[in-house]
Amino acid sequence: MSVQETLRTPAAPAAGPVRRPGLILAFLCLAGFMTFLDVSIVNVALPTIEDELHISQTTLEYVVTTYGMVLGGFLLLSGRLADTFGRRRMLQTGLVLFALASLVAGIGQNAWMLIASRGAQGLGAAFIATSALSLLTVNFEEGAERNKALGAWGALSGLAAVVGVTLGGILTDGPGWRWVFFINVPIGLVGALIAPKVIAESKSAERTRSFDVAGAVSLTAALILLIFTLGQTVSDGELPYARIYGGFALVIALLIAFVMIERRAADPLIPFSIFRRKSLRAANVIAVLLLGTCVTLFFFASLFLQQVLNYSAMRTGFAYVPLALLTAVGAAVASQVVTKVAAKPVLMVGLALATAGMLLLFRAPVNASYLTDILPAFALMGLGLGASFVPVQVSAFAGSEEKESGLAAGLINTAQEVGGALGLAVAATWAFRRVAELTEKAHGVPELVNQARTEVFHDAFLVGGVFAAVALLVTAVLLPFTKATGEPPVPRG
């Protein structure tokens, strides 16, 4: 039984009634916010990390993708562990692991030390996110109270990605890029220490000792290997074809093994019968593409602003403030509109705006002006992303029976995390394919180097635009018309 199933399954009650609902909600939202923040907070620091640790630009993407991939790959399994061994206990475990991994990342001296610690952060984040969400659902009664709490959780998790890039710039130009990681250490350790004083322990009433560890490991290993193999297709010299073909073959083998494991498992991580619902299938595909667009934007826009336009890290962070504010506006408007009309048209408008924003960045010149070239693109992206997050969530739950709602929540969250990591890997693979050629043509001339970098980033923005456009096409063709009711799903028939 997974953490998401607590949305629909009787749980062993917390000790006593909710006496301090505001404090509990603030504590759990802060824990979740920290994990979502770390998806993007490192982006603005990447050019500095690249210079100080002498990391190649093609390896730099792994600092972002490893975190998201491990987080996404272990969300469902970590939920089952939390239900069985105690949600608060697993929350504390995740906070400690996240804090210690952040400490190692902060003192990292080379690329692979940093990347490995980012993976450990992702595993800790999986425990935190699932346990915190599960504790939230069992501490707030179903109905308006829980809907309000889940609304606060969703709003903060959506804003975390855009707030992260601003905070990352302030820390990088202030105490230094290592504080992007060090800031998590006291928060995580103090959070683990005070958790028993804030929230009671909780376990599922229908606990199971059956854990699909093999399914989680095979799926996560396949996705991480896929990202690594995609990175191998970018090389300054002769391509390592044996490693590339061998990597893709092993990815296919691991995915086949995952399917076989899930079909035979008594309690599978992902029961494939859930995908019979058209709206859920389409919503998960759209979520993968949408987060691919989002993470590609943050990664490459941060590099473009600093390496081409010569912005400082702090200035880059503040450049994202309008995007963050408009994301909140877009989400607020979408939350109101989606209850009055179907989710599909709202999502189509959001994805159309996001596509337009990425294409504006694709056209940004080497001497781009923030006011005339960057800000309009960020404004469209902010409104588009904000307007898209809400209807995607609505579509994932549309038409689901009460017993399916928990699994649907787990799948859409996993799709978002995996989509961000995979999308960036694809965009980086395509954009960096010409780095060696363009660098050679530049002959070290600063103006030509800047032009070469701009062409690389243009390729990445174009891929991000394609992700959003394909998501728009999937929405138009495959997503049924669904309308938010504002109430949790109820059994049909």
C-alpha cells in the first residue's frame, strides 16, 4: 500500500485530534517545499560550479537530472515504506538523509562527488515528499479542510521551482554556491528533531510487508542509465559507440524486466490497469512534456543569462522574479476558471502560452535586452506554466474511483519528476551536439564564442518549445473534456 493510497484508505489515527492544524500544515509544507525547491535552486549556481570544479558543460546536466530521477523513481516505494514503518519516522529519516547529502554536496570537490550526493538528496526527498503528503491527508479531515490543506501544498510545490532560481542567485553571489546545499543542513536536522513535538506518528491500518523493491530499482536504474547514455552521445572526440549501443540495450532490458516484475508482483508498484482511463494516460504524458519544458527553461535560461549576457548570479536570480509572480497568477486564475469550464481548454491556453514563450527565447539575440527580449518570454512562460499545472492535476484525477485516487496522485507526481529529468537530458543532448564544432569555429574570439553559445542555447530553447507544442497536441487530440468539481473523487455506480 502506497502513501498516495492514504487519500482513500482508513489510516491508523494520529494520537488525539488535530490541536494545531496551522502549525502542522506549515511544518509539512515547509518540508515538501524544501524538496521541490532543490529541483531548481542549483540552476543559477551551475556556471560557478562549472568553473570552480572544472566540470564539462555536458556533465553539468547530471547535477540536475540525477536528483529528479532518483526522486521520481522512488516516490511510490517510499510511500509504501512510510505506510508500514510509520510516516513520521520515514519523514525524519528523509530529513536526516537529505541534510547529510546536502552537506556532502556542499563540500564536494569534483563532479562525481557532487552528482552522487545529489542522488542521495533525491532519495531523501522521496521519503520527505511522500511522508509529508501522507501525514497531511491523515491529519486533516476529508472535505473542505483537507482540500484547503492540499491546495496550500500544491501552491507551494508549484512555486518552489521558480522561487528556487531566485534564491539560488542570491546565495551564489552572497555566501557562495556551496550554500545552495548548506542551507538545507540546519533545516533538515532541526526538522527531524522537532517533528515528534509537532506531529503524531501515523501508520496505515492496512499495512503490508510486501514491497516492490525490485520494481522500483529496475525502473530507476533504467531511467538513470538512459540519461547517462544520452549524455554519451555528446563528445568532443570519437563517439563511444559500444558504450552508447550497450547502454541503450541495457535500458531496454531493464524496462522489460520492470514490466515483467510488475505483472508478476503480488503488490505491484504500478498496477497497469490504472492506465485504462484516457484522461490519466493523457495527463501523465502531458506532465512529462510540461516538466521537460519547465526544467529545460530554468537550466538553459540560467546559462544564457550568465554566459552570454554576462549577468551575475544574483541578477539572474532576480530576473526570474516576474516569472515566479506570473506563475502564481496563472495558477490562481486557472484554479478559478477550471471549476467553471473543462480542464482541457484551460490547459490548451496554458501550453500555447508556454510554447510561445520558449519560441521567443529561441529568437533572443546574442545582445538580448531584458525588457524587450527576455521579460516578454518569461511573462508568457510564467502565465503558461501556472495555467498548465492546475488542469493537468485535475485531468489526472478526472473520472477516477475513490480507490484509484491515491495511485493517480503518485503517478502524476512521478511523471513530473521523471519528465523534468528526461526532458533536460534530451534537450542537452541535442543542444550540446555542436559544442565542439562551434567552439572550433569561434577561434577563441569573444564575440564569436558568445555567438556559438547562443546557437547552442537556441537549440535547447527550441527543444523546450517542441515539448510544449507536443503537449498541446496531445491535449487537443487525446485528453477528454473534464471539469473540476472541487470535491474528492467518489465511487461510481
